[in-house]
Amino acid sequence: MSSSTGAQQGPAARQAAMAEQVLAEGSATAAELAERFGVSLMTIHRDLDELERQGIVRKFRGGVTAQPSGVFESNVEYRLKTMRAEKAAVADRALALIEPGMAIMLDDSTTTLEIARRLRNGEITPLTVVTNFLQAINLLSDQRGIHLMALGGDYDPLHSSFLGVSCVEAVQSLRVDVCFASTSAVHGGYAYHQEQHIVSVKRAMLDSAARGVLLIDHTKLARTALHRVVPLSRFDLLLVDDGASPEALRDLDEHKVTYEVCATVPASEPQGRAGHRGGGGDDRTGTT
């Protein structure tokens, strides 16, 4: 985009283009954006204030980022682009836990969305899938053999999901075999998330399931966010990719977390369904 074109754009169009750039690149400085869009730093900061108000990005001194922090959950469009091989690895392993005739629940994470993608092959039917994630609903709405139950509530465009009291009540009226969920951070024996209204839905989902499985990529380990979701003991199994450090896995061991380390398939290789189990092929359960 030329400077003259950027300067001629209205604020809404410029902010949309700016958001697209930051979501694609992860972060940018105010000076870089001013040069790219051909407007003053003051104008850029006004644009960034508006994007931050909308929850799309967060500002820091001298720039802006789409990456998460302890109090900021990344926009779904950014999360869809990150850690894709790692999410695929844990989703492949999770798929092996699903059997025909089950009722499963998927939360609104981009990690569990990878499970929904794999269910489109029609190999595991009949199956009931319950979710509040619009992306997953759209993926599975035309699939034969899948009874899709969409959880209602208040639509949140930043998460592309339905949330709030209505969603929690809808979840509480159901009982499923397995809940597959993800979260923003895992530390000290607890799962964490930045946003309270997300936490309430995840807790209800776990309460409604006979079994809970947590899927995370390794960057979530040894991190914290503002709100505790649940103790990791609430999950029957934690799946993480093989990028997890020995120190992070020792922390899981110390808190008696049952987990499996799933092999990440290089982008050039076809993806299989099974992940690699940590600890020489066994589930790992640590001690305190």
C-alpha cells in the first residue's frame, strides 16, 4: 500500500488494513505504521486506540501487538495463524480418543478447531458434536453422520463464539462423553485464561462431561493469565506437542498431571492420526 493511498483512506478502512497487517505479522511499531499508511503518528495512535478498544490488538510503548499477554487474549484471526503444526499434533492424538456413538464437546479454541477439521473426513460416525465455536459449527454443519448441537448465547466476534449466561445454561443442560478444551496458560498445577466470561463457559463444559481432555501447544506451559480456570486435576488427560521443555514437563510431573507428548509432523510430511506418548510411550503421571 502506498503512502498516498493510505492517506486517502478513511479511518475505518485504514484501521481495518492496519489490523490485518498486525494480525499477519504479530506486531508493529507506530513509526512503521505511520510510514506505511502515510499519516501522522498522532493519527496512528488514534487508530491504535480504537483497535485496542475493539479488543483486536494491545498497545505497548512505541507500538502494538496481536500477541497475548496475561490479561489480553489474541483475536481469533491471529490465533488461527499461529502454532498450526503443534495444534495439529495434539488434535491428531485427540482424534484417537473419539469413538462412533459418542457425544463430544468442543470449546471455542483454535486448537480444538483442528479436531473439527479432522471430523470432516466422516470416519467417526455416528457422532454428536456440541460446540459454541462458530468456526467449528460452519465446518461441521453439512457433515453426514454428525449430529451437530450449536450452543447459543451472546455472540462475541473477537472469539467467533457464543458466550454468556445463556451459553452456560445451555451447557449445563447437557451431558457428554468427552469435553475437549484448550486454554491460554498452564502453570503450577492450574489452567488459566485472560477473560472471565470465557472461564465460566469452560468450567461449565468440564462439569458437563464424563471426561475432560486439555489440548495445548508448548508455548502455553509455564505461563499465567489473569483468571484461574480449574486445577489440572480436573482433566483426565493433557495433550501437548513435543516442543515442551523438560522443565515444563517436570512441573506437570510435580503436580501429578497425566499427559502425553505428541509428535509434531514437519509441514512437508503428511499428518497421521496418532501422537507420540511421552515417557517412552506411556501416559506421564508425576508426583508432588
